[in-house]
Amino acid sequence: MATEKGKDHPLGSMGFLEAAVKISHTSPDIPTDVQLSMREHFLRRTQRMTRQATEPASSTRHNSFKRHLPRQMQVGSLDLGNDYTPDLDEKSTSIGRIKPELYKQKTLEAEESDKYTGINCGRINFSLKYDYENEALLVNILRALDLPAKDLCGSSDPYVKVYLLPDRKKFQTRVHRKTLNPTFDESFQFPVPYDELAVRKLHMSVFDFDRFSRHDMIGEVVLDNLLETSDLSRESAMWRDIEYCTTENVDLGEIMFSLCYLPTAGRLTLTVIKCRNLKAMDITGYSDPYVKVSLICDGKRLKKKKTTIKKNTLNPTYNEAIIFDIPPDSMDHVCLHISVMDYDLVGHNEIIGVMRAGCSAEGLGRDHWNEMLAYPRKPIAHWHHLLESKKSEKEWKARTASFDSQGSCPSPRPPASP
């Protein structure tokens, strides 16, 4: 009882102090000054113990942290202080808990972000009309607005390619320099029966022209079922958002040539017939293409020949023959390296695309060569897709040997006589 009284009333603990200090009635009395000093020391110690046993008052903004701290730290009990009283009406929050719905929501947002990428590709304005007399679809590319900047100067050099799929015939507008709001106003005509419009797709690809590298694709617009898109009996203009997309396989165009070999004369004739849908290399939206053919024998370039240059066209026609003298025994050791080049009056001529034909070639180039050997004295013609020039070809050019002035592949050396 004396202890509880002393704890509740520290200043009224004289009886307990005297009982603790005075051992017995027979012991001598303690001097008064010593009792006062001991009393002050005892009071200070009692107050210090009281401060340590009682948690200081805290603001209510820490109550939420105190409530959830035992669960987070896996502590069985924790002194929350005398000022804490649990609020039964307050709903328990989810601090410290994993909420799967939040992660799911972020995943969906990430998918939407990946889908649209946040890139503004602008809009394109065009009109459609069907010419019933000529059975052709008229497509007029009018203009584009708010195109993204692809160049370092904060602008672009846009142009539009137009296809009527599944046909490979392609039309292309002129290149407009340094603008994000070009006005094209160019019309194109696609011959197509009216009944086929329901299964055709109008594909418009917007590109940024680049003089020294691959053209950047800005975006595309695809229209399905043209009969439901608009009233084709009269010209109707419409706007469409340009959808963001990228492409890794750039269409460089195609080349058609024929191969014919005369075994008795040891003569190989390659006839360059024509090209189509070549990549535009000039700022005008066209190219000045010519074809260069190199004869390769055992990894060495022996001879190269080229066609004439066709100005300002993406669909040149040549019909020019290139002849090489090759002995029959060397046909398994040679191949032809065919390059479609863009002539440039100032600077270096650029490669539009390349392909190879021979026993060591791949795909159609090898098949075309084998078909030529299987049917001698007969011209065999095929279309070939142009491919990008690879680094291995550049390294091969650096290791090429000197040319043979006659352009003939040497015959295999006879075995040494014993």
C-alpha cells in the first residue's frame, strides 16, 4: 500500500522514506540535513523512473503506423502508449499489404501504353471516287496535319505511298521538304472492277525521306471494304488518324532479268529487262537507277559491267544484254552479283538493293541459276526481290582482286605431270 501511495503521490512518500531509512527504533536518529538530501535524491529517481515507464504523447497522425507496425514486423505485442484508443468505426487500411488489383491495373495501363506508345502520328486527308467508265478507283491524297518530327531540326520530309492490296502496284507522292503539315493534292488511279472493291484494301503509308539512310516510317492508314467506307459514286473527302507503326523490311523494289548459257561457246548472257517499285533515293521522290553486274569466281571479282542510266523513274525499262565468257568447267565456281544503283551527279552513287545468282547463292538466285544450266541455249527470266547490302558484302569488296580485262573466268589448271 505504501508503494502504491508513493507512486500516486510522490510528494507524500515521507512515511515510506522514513521506514526505508530508519531500520529500527533502537538505531540512532539520522541527522536532518542528511534526511533532506536523501529525500531529494529519492524524489528525483522516482520521477525519472516514471518518465521512462510512460510513453510520451504522440500526435494522432502516427496512430495508423502504430496499428500496422506489429503486423508488418510480426511482433506479438507492442506498447502503443497511454494516449492510444482504437477506433472501431475506422476501416482498416491496406498499408503494408500486397494488392493484386493494383498490379493488374498497372499491367493494363502498360499494355495500353505499349499499344499507342503516346506518339502523335497526325492525320491525313484524302478523297475516293470510282470511275465507272474506266473501271478504276481514283485516290486523291490531299494533305496531312500534325505529323511527328523525325529530323534533328524538328521537322520532317514527308511523302505517301499508296497501295491497293493485294496488288503490288504502288504510287507515291512527291517529297515535301521540312514540313509537318504538307499539302500533296495528288491523284492516283487504280484499275479494279467494281465488284472487287469489297475485298480490296487501300493502304497508305506515310514516310519521312532521308537522303543518307533508310527512310523512317511515320505511320499508316488501312481501309477495309471500300464499298462501305464512302459513297464512291461521287468524290468524298475524309480524315483518318495515322496509326503508329514501324517496319524492318523496307521494300527496295524488284528486278527482272533473264539468264542464258551457251555451253559450246562458253558464253553467259544476262539480259536486264526492267525494275519496278524501286526505293526513292532523290529528294524529288524518284531515282536515277542503273544496274551493275559483277562476275565473281572463287571469291574474286573478275569483271563488272553496267547498264545505261534511266533518269527520274522508279520503274525503269532496260532490255540490255550483258555478256561474260565462262568455260563450262568453271560454271560451278562463279556467281553474279547484281546491284541496282542510284546515279548521283555530286557525291557517291548509292546502292538501292542487291541480289546474287549462282550455285553459291541462296533462294531464287540459286534456283534461277540451276534452271539456266538445266535448259541451255534458252533464256530463263524471273523477278527477284532486292535486298539490302550487308557488311559481309562490303568486306568482300575490300578483298576483291584485280580485274581480268577480258572478263573471262580462267579454266581450271591441268594436273601437274609426273
